[in-house]
Amino acid sequence: MSIGVHNIGQGCVTCLDHDEHYILTFPNGYGRQVNALSILTVPWIELGGECSISCSKTGYNASIVFHTKPFYGGKKHRITAEIFSPNDKKPFCSIEGEWNGVMYAKYSTGENAVFIDTKKMPTIKKKVRKLEDQDDFESRCLWKDVTYNLK
């Protein structure tokens, strides 16, 4: 048994320190449980599918695949990615690992390194504009009534 959410559309992340805007698509989301009695496994949530990130200012882009766990064996939360320089068809960096753990980078130079260890990252409180300062279709403004009723 499972439920899936197919995410459509795109998001924009702005890096204020560099005046860069990144357009990204989203992976699909799944709530999994092998059977109704949950005898074989504990229910889990996972991401699956392909997404992309691109920056029009720099021309850099990435192709990311979130791998779903096979029915038997395999690992949860696996990710692979390729990062491309502007106008290049061959990636200068390939990444693999777990999106909620450690990811490793392999560069075209042959160098291998830890790309990121998400478990060691500090938690940073997000900064969000007040609802009255947001445009009608910004997420928190758009979903404020749903959020209120869920609370």
C-alpha cells in the first residue's frame, strides 16, 4: 500500500549574497507501507523521480534523481546527481549517496570527496516575510486558510 504525490511546477530559490536565482523542479513524494498490517516493514516516506536545478546567471545546472527503495533489498533515500558547467554536455561532477545523510562527489578530475553530510549541518531558522507583505500566490499566503484549519 502506498500513496504518491506528483509535484508539478517549479520553485525559485534566491541566493542574495551572489544575486543568483535558481529555478528548480521537485521530486515526487510517496508514503509507503508494504501491507496493511505493517508486518514486513515500518511505514516510511520517500522521494522519487527526476528534478533539475538551473541558474540563468551562471549557466550552471544539475540533473537529480531520487531513487525509490526496491520492494526487496536496496536502501531508502538514495540520490544521484550530475552537475554541468554552462554549455557542457558532460558533467564535471557526479554525486551519490543519501539525500538525508552523506553524499559523495566524484569530479571529472578524478578527485573524490564528501559533498555534504546533512546530519552535521546546523539547523537554521528560515526567514519569511509577513503574510501581509507576500504576493497572493506565495506559498504561505496562498495556503494560509488550509494551514489555519489544520492547526
